Amino acid sequence: MDKPLVSILINNYNYGRFLTEAIDSALNQTYPHVEVVVVDDGSTDESRDIIVNYGDRIKPILKENGGQSSAFNVGFAASQGDIVCFLDSDDMFLPEKIEKIVDVFANNQEIGWCFHALRTVDSNRKKLLENVYRGASGKYDLTTSIRDGKLKGRMPFDGTATSGICFRRSFLALILPMPEAIHITLHDDYIKYVAMGLDSGYILLQELAMQRLHDNNAATLRDDKQKLKAYIQLLTAYWMKENFLVMSKFSNNLLALGLSQSWQVDGVKLEHQELVHQYLAKVTFLEKLEILLRAVYYRLKL
């Protein structure tokens, strides 16, 4: 227990040009007791050749394309670590990341999760943005905020991406497997929101990983990011409501936000309308009225 095994789960789809750096950053940690699980989600580029070349230094999983949620589920099932950290294949861990994360969990036995800050860089690792934080590193209990549907302003930063989320295995088992219907990017919102609603955690403002922003980012730089974000909010709200009723107030507010952002662009797409109808069919009349009024309020505010 003094040196728990840490599983680093790398999910990859056609990011062969970045994959070697991601895997090397996981293998070259100052903390030695790690296993690196690389899940390739049906890549058609050189990714699988790169993975094979690592031999038994990593645990490879080569699967058909099923989306990142599917990759999360498969990778977690194949891992054995007491602590689990995720890494996108176009990002990199700094060498001391795992050592720092192990210390956080060792010194805070009651927490289930740890989220840390990321350094945003371009394709050549050149730093792009200077992060601004509100508050300090430390233990955060956001369960009441999530269950009351009010998270805004309660975290020192707006959120962290996949490469900045870490969990105790026993706690992550309460969340995974996650719905594979959330098969597109920004899927980690579901994991983060549910984690914050279930247990206290630790937010570390130290930048322990590099997040690349580049032309091929699945969401960061795409032209229809607003549409995608709205859809993800609708999906996340639906599955939070489906699996964690205790967080209904938060999922109701998230659905309202997704609706308002959909209206801001070109309305709720036909293929997404059934999702909204199914959600609203499961709430009371007063809840439905509040969701719609809140959506109108968000739309006017936006």
C-alpha cells in the first residue's frame, strides 16, 4: 500500500503522429510502479504499428471503433491499478505527475478523485495560454453543489480535460462502465460531474500534463463546437438522470443549458429531439416547466 500500482489508460484513435510521445510520457514517470494500458479504438493510420513496437512495456488493446466511452470502459476493465489516470493520445504527462497524484491520494484517504490543471500547448509543445485560477489547491467537497444543481463558481478553474482526471479504482468502479451512447468527445464531462456528485476530491492547480491544441483536435478547434457542446450537454444530462437520480437537479439544469445552446445555433437536431422527449417524459410537470423556463433564461442570457 506504500507504493500502489497506478494504471495509466491511454485512449487513441488515429493520433499516430502524437502517440509515441504520449506513451513515452507515461512510461518515463519518476514514480516507477505503473502499468500503461493503450486502447486503440479502430485506428486506420500507423497507430497500431507503433503500439506493437512497445512489446510488453505496455498492455495493448486493439478494438473496433466504438468511441472514447467504449475505450474508457475497455481500458478500465483491463487495468489493475489502485489508482487510475487517463491520458489522451495527443497529450503528454509531465515526468512527476504520477508521483504527485499518489501523494495526494496517500495524504487524503477519504477522497475518491483528483483533478489537476493542464498546460495548453501547440503541436510543437509551445505554451499557448496562461491559466488563471480562482482559489487554491486542496480538498473540495462539491457533492451538495452538484445535487443542488449549482456548480458555477465553486471550482478554481472551469474544468479539466481527460488528461487531468485521476481516481481511486474502488471509486471509479461506481461510475464505469459508462454509457457508450456518449461516444463522442467531451464525453469526460459525464465522469467528472458524476464524480463530483458522489464524493469529495482534490483539485491540484499544478500543471502536471500538457494538453495539445491542434487542427485535428476532436472538439477544441472545430467550427461546430457550439453544436457539439450542446449535444454533449443533452446526452450527459440524459444519462446522469438515468443512472444517478440523486443528481436530478443538476441534470435538469444541464438539459436546460443544452436546449438553450441548441436554440442559439440552429435548434435541436431531429436526431436529438427524441432524447429530449424521453428525458422530459420522466420528469414531473413542475420540473418540465422549470427546465423550459430556465432554458429560455439561459438563451436570453447568452
